[in-house]
Amino acid sequence: MILKMLSLINYKNFESINFEFDDKINCFVGDNGVGKTNILDAIYHLSFGKSYFNPITRQNIKHDADFFVVEGIYEKANREEKVLVSAKRNQKKVIKRNAKAYETFSEHIGFLPLVIISPADRDLITDGSDTRRKFIDGVISQSDRSYLTTLLKYSKVVSQRNSLLKYFAANNTFDSITLDIYNQQLHELGTFVYQKRATFLEIFIPIFIERYAAISSGEEKVSLSYQSKLSENDLLILLEQNLAKDRILQYTSVGIHKDDLSFEINEYPIKKFGSQGQQKSFLIALKLAQFDFIKKQSKVHPLLLLDDIFDKLDEKRVEHIIKLVGDQNFGQLFISDTHADRTENVVKKISQSYKIIRLT
């Protein structure tokens, strides 16, 4: 899959701009604040129907404008595909494929597989479990439509159960029959999601460890583990065991919406004991493993976006990463950097065609 052309109108800092891309490597270079990351975000927007950096739609519209349009022309499976995302202030966003609008955005997820590596990924280490769950869910959803559908249904039932718990507290009442219906639904949907996550991580973790070893020359030992109460007990039993607690808290305190990933380096939490370079290497290995998994599942080379890849990494690790992504196992790359000479010196070492796009 190749992104041939990109057009932006009133997107973030761009009023109107068009790009034509090389089939292999495209480098956006320029000073901070010229919009390099915004272009990568526009490409992400076309794959996921939302911004990677700011999910609030109106804040992606250029100041003093009333709308934005992002359009991409792709080559996929030997045919041209046009994808357009547009939004007007105070109106619902629209995603179109070949001029036909999607009824639901979830139908589009996975059609244009993409992986982004950005300094913002550090949230995976520093933030709460919700961020790490979103990472797992995002990887699986790109190649498994049933997973995303089930996850959305599960989230809706959790909200309904939480509303019921609040109703019980506000009205000093209790209805076990209605609660049991929600519990059964959560059990069925949640068990499906748990099993999908567990199966995914069995495949994903060895790939991740191998990718980290390649980046770090095998100098550090890293681990990744899945933490879920469902590994200890059936969700239906867990919900019953935590009912008294849930009634006090007025929300559902157990389930797959509380799962987490544990990140460790040399058997210690990387959040506390990993250097900035080690943390960034860990995150890059996660994303490259994500790329490998999606490519295997979808039989398509995802687009790979490298935002500010050189930040906080020593030259040795950068060389390893560029060699990794420069081989034939990767498809089209998009790189942003503030130093044009540094970027060109690195990509010249890869036996692939490239294009340097200078922004001012």
C-alpha cells in the first residue's frame, strides 16, 4: 500500500498545501513549528478518522476557518483508493472512501493500516492503564473487525451498568434481575475480548523482545506482561464478588476495562528505572512489533510514520533503527526531523529511493 498524494485545506497550521510522495521514504525537514508533525498527523487522520495528537475535532481546524479537509490518494492492491476526512465546526465529521461516506467510522478502521512512532508515545509508560489498553485494542482492531465491534458493545454495557448502580444509590433500591442481565452480557463480551488480548500477546511479546534486542544490541533484558483479573477467575464470579464494592463506588470496578500491561527492563519497572534512551527504545520496539503483527495479519505493509525519531537516542541506536526499517520487510516510510543534513545522511545509507520535503 502506497500513499501517492496528500491534500490539506485548513488543517491545523496549513491553509492549503499538496504533496506528492516517493514510494519508499519521505522526509519532512524544517524548524520546530513549521508543521512537520501536523502532516504526519493528517496521514494518521486518514487511517483512523481522528488525530493522533488531539482527538477534539474542532481544534484541528485552522484558526479563523470553519472547516478542514484532508484527502489522500492511495495505491492498494493495484487499484487507486481516494480517502477524504472533512469536518465543519459544530457538525459531525465525515469520512469518505471513493466519494462514498461511511455510516460508522469503525467500518474504516483497518482499511489503511498504519503505525506511528512519536515522542507522544511516552504516555504509554507514564500514563495510567487506559493508555496501554488503547494500544492493545488499536493493534488488534486494525486486523480484527469483530474485536472492535465487541469492545464497543462491552463499553456500552459497562456504561449502562454504571448508570444502574448510580440509580440504586440515588433511590435506595436494588434490582438483581436487571443487574444479572448486564453481568451476563459483560461476561460474554468481556471473555471474548480477554481471550483475544491473551492470544494476541502470546504472538506479540516474542516479536517485541526480538525487536528490542535488535535496537539495543542485546545489552538489556526487557519484558512485557498482561495483567488481568480474568486470568484468576471467571468474569461473572468477579462481578458477583465485587458487587458490594461496586454499589458503594457506583461504578463497575472489575472487568477487561481494568486490564493493564507491565513494562520492565532488567526485571524492574521501566517507568522508574529506565533511562530516556531505554524508554524510547522500548517504545520503538513496541511499535515495530505492532507493525510486524499488523503486516502478518492483514497481508499489507502498513504505512510507518517516524516523528522526531532522533530525539533522545544515541547515534548507535538510531543506526540500528534506520537499518531495521530500511529493509524490504517495510513499506512506505514518513520521517520528520529538524536537521535536514542529519536525516539525509542517514537515509542515504539505505538502498531505497527517498524524497526530502523542506518546510519553511
